[in-house]
Amino acid sequence: MLSVKDGNVINSEGGKVFLHGVNLGGWLMMEGYILHGRNIPEKSFKAEMARCCGKKELDNFTNTFRNNFIKEEDFKNIPSLDFNCIRLPFNCRLIENKSGINILKEAVKLCEKYSIYCILDMHAAPGSQNEDWHSDSEGKAELWENKRHQEKFFKLWELLAGTFKDKQIVAGYDVLNEPVIKTSDAGKKLRGLYVKLVKRVRAIDKKHIIFLEGNIWSQALEHIGEPFADNLSYSIHFYHPLEFTFNFHKNLRYPGKILGGYWDINMIRKRLEGYYNYSRKWNVPIFVGEFGVNSRCAEGCYGELAWVRDTLKCFKEFGFHWTYWTYKAVANSVFPDGLYQYIANPPWVNRQGPVYGFENYYALWKDHKKDIIESWKTANFTENKALSNLLASFKSI
């Protein structure tokens, strides 16, 4: 069982452990762009799928996607990439019934089989913790004001703690992905929620690490403040500068001048050193749950690989643990994409539009089911070997 001691992650023998791995994004919490679609909430996509194809067919689709987008072969593959950890994002809706819990249990079982630590990440919480699609929100973050949603949030984590409390392969619980509170009392609300949650989880599971993400998309650790319990790690996400890593502003290069500032390893270090100082002040390890860049080409022709390399150098310098975003995605021109990319352009991708990505499933699912399912399998994706090799070269601090 991993734990935190003197600002380090250690195993049961007291040896230091460095967590380095990848997110299984888009699997148990569907995101539009990962399937080259619009970034609409998962619940909106599924509601329209049910309207077009019927509830029974939606259930068939959901189960089939979960059984094919990530398979046992992927868990077996991950250690071959020199990763020792996965971060597993899931929608809270997944665990509202026994079948969803069983999916997480099977994933943890496969992590045991292939010796991969697993960090369970509630990517979308009851009521949504931010206003974005990746919290399954249609524009509101109701978790912060709605006591009913908060109580459901606590109870779901109590359920997870009871299920996995004895699983040594579970590195810990990333309890809330990218919270966003924009009011003046943000620190009070975020810390207050975390204090209540940790107390309830610790009543059931006293062993696992609990990862706490900062406010404003995991940036503002000061809104968590001083650690209030043992065995905590603070978590950040790092995508700076967004204009480059997300490819929002075309033709930017790294290193180089990016919207008024010169970005190189010194600028990255400057952006990260505050988190390092915070970790030393409170003696807590920093886990970078997400970082990544949109790949314009496999060779990193705009400096994508140079950005990854410099970012990893800074992580190593500061002793930060990390999981890359993400394992696989349909090749897209915006947002951080996968180590494995789906390059082809069948009708259900349809990059030329006007309907593109997974919203084509509404019309095509019944007649093209077999081919769509086949396209989800990693065997039909192309590995970005330059990126994989680069990440593997930073497997130790």
C-alpha cells in the first residue's frame, strides 16, 4: 500500500515510489474531442443517442464501447511503455449501479495482473464541479451550492472507499477533477468540501493516499491551504501555454514567442516553481494528474516534443509525479491528444463535416455497428513512438 511520508510517496517497506504514467481518458467518461466530436456533455450525447436509437440500443452501445475502447490488451501494453501508473477518469454516473462498480473492480483487477498502480479519478461529480463538458455539465457547476449533490458526492466516495480499501494496487483517490469556484469565498468552499470528504473516507479507509486538486482547473493550491490530514497529495494540471498546447492559436512554435511572452524551459520552470515551493512548505508531494500537447505531427514539427521534454525536465527537477493526458484519441487539430491516434476518416469520424465525430453515431450506429466497434480498438490506432519513447526516458526522478 502506498502512502505519503515526509513529502514522498513510499511503499510498505519505506522505499520511495515515483508515479509516472498515463490517463485512460475518454473511456469511462466520454469526451467529444477524443472521438473527434463536439465537446458536448456525455449525458447530452447519450440522451440524443437514446432518442434516435432507443434506450435498449443506447445500453448496448454504452456496454460495447466500454468493452472495446480500452481492453485487457491495453492494460498489458501500458507497462511495456515503461509506465507504472494509470489515472482512471470516470463519470460519477458510472458508479450509481452495481454494474459500474464492477467495471472499476475489473480495471483494478487488471492493474493487479499487470502491476500498474491505479489512481481513481472522479472526473464528473454530482451536479458538476465546473461548467465544462468534461464534468458532464451543460453550463452550470451546481456541486458547490447544492447540499443534495454534495451528500451524494460523499456517499459515492464512501462506496468506493469501502470497495477498494484493501487494494494495494490502488495508489489512491483523486477525489475531484478540476474544480472551479469563481466566488470570493472559493477557498472556504473548496477546503470545506475536502475536509468533510476526507473525514468520511477516512472513517472507512485509513490507508490510501487522497489526491486533492487545486481550484480553477487544478491551478490554485492556495485554495486548499495547509494539509488537514495525513496521507494527502496535492494535484495540479499543467497545459501552459494553452494557445500552444491546445493548438488554439495556429502556427505557434516552442520554444518561441507566444502571445507576448517567450516560452522556453525557463518560463516553464518559473510557472512550476511556485507549486514546488508550496509542496516544500507543507511537505506534501505534487502529482501532475494531467499534462499534454496537441500533436501536429508525430515528429513534433512545431516543437511539441520539445515542450514535453522541457516540462518533464522540470517535473524531474522538482520531484513531481505525473500521468500524461491521454492514452488514445482520434487524431484532431485541437486539444491534447493521445499516445495512440486514430488516423483514418470513416463516415463516423467525417472530418470534413458538417457533422463530425461521435454525433455521426446517431445515424450510423445500427448499420455500421461492426465497423465502428472495430475502429475503437487500439490495434487500429497509430502509436506516436517519439512521444512514447520520450515519456519512457523520464521514468525515474
